Amino acid sequence: MVEMSVAGIALDAASRSPIVLLRDPSGRRQVPIWIDQAQAQNILAGLSGQTPPRPLSHDLMVSLLVAGGLTLERVIVHAIEDNTFRAVLKLGGPGPEQQQELDARPSDAIALALRTGSGIWMLEEVVADASIPVDAEADAEDREDFRRFLDSTSPAELVRHLSKAQPEPQLAPEGDEGEQSGPPAGGEPGG
């Protein structure tokens, strides 16, 4: 098994769907998992470490674990079935009878792991099947280019640029409900 870390949230260029990126310890491989907007917000809230004024669902889940005397020992992403990642929560408590594994969506498991400081683990076979190589030098160069762009752009220019980039809404032909396809292969439909 490989302990992964959350590298961040990205947007799929084609579908505009959020993707959570898990990176291996060497920093050379990333595993993208397609998620929805709400799941991305839950993961971002866990990454920020800020306590909301009222508990979000995953904050409540952590409180329930504590109230039940359980701890989240680790999250394990263990399989990809039908283009869907599978994960389990490894729970522990004071006694051996409280050791449990619960099936979970990877996005929920990641959001909980971030809030509890638990490890996010992935089977090597899953990493090998789903990972994409990372070019750390290119990533650093892109970040530096983006910083230079932001430093040289005023907020007003940025707003003008973004408003020009927004596509005009198009009306669907009569009777066409405008169905959208699901996430790309390797995604996590609904979760």
C-alpha cells in the first residue's frame, strides 16, 4: 500500500468537473478522482482546517465517531470497479470488537481523513492503474507563470478577462433536455 496525500482540487478542462488529486510520497505520480462540486467543497473545507460556524456533514461525522469512542485509523482506496473508485474506512476503538471497516465513497473518506489527520492509503495496483506521471519542474514553472500573471494584472482587468471568456448560454432544441455525460473513465460517478 502507498500512503497518498491530497495535492489539491483541479478542474477537468473538458467537462469542468472537479477532480481531487492524490499524490504519492515520491511526488512523481498523481491519481485523479472525479467528484462533484459539493464533494470538492467538503474536501477544500477539510484542507483549509478552518472550523465552520456550524458543523458541516463531515464535521458531524467526526463528532459522532468521537461520541461513539471510535477513531478513524486510516482510509484505504482499494479498487476501481466499473470506472468507480472503492474505499473503506478503517475504524478502531478501545476494544478489538470495535475494529470495523465501513464502505465509503473515496470523496467522503478523503474529507473525513483530512478532518481527523488520518492517513489516506491506496493499494499499489490502484495507483499503478490510475496514476498519471507528474512533472514537478513543469508544475513549478506553471505556478511561477501564474504568479507573474496575477502580479501584473489588476482586479478590474481580471474581471474584464473573465467576463469575455464566459460563453453565451445556448438554448437546447425543443424536446432536448440537454443530458450531460458522466465523468471520464476512472471517475467516481456520484461519489
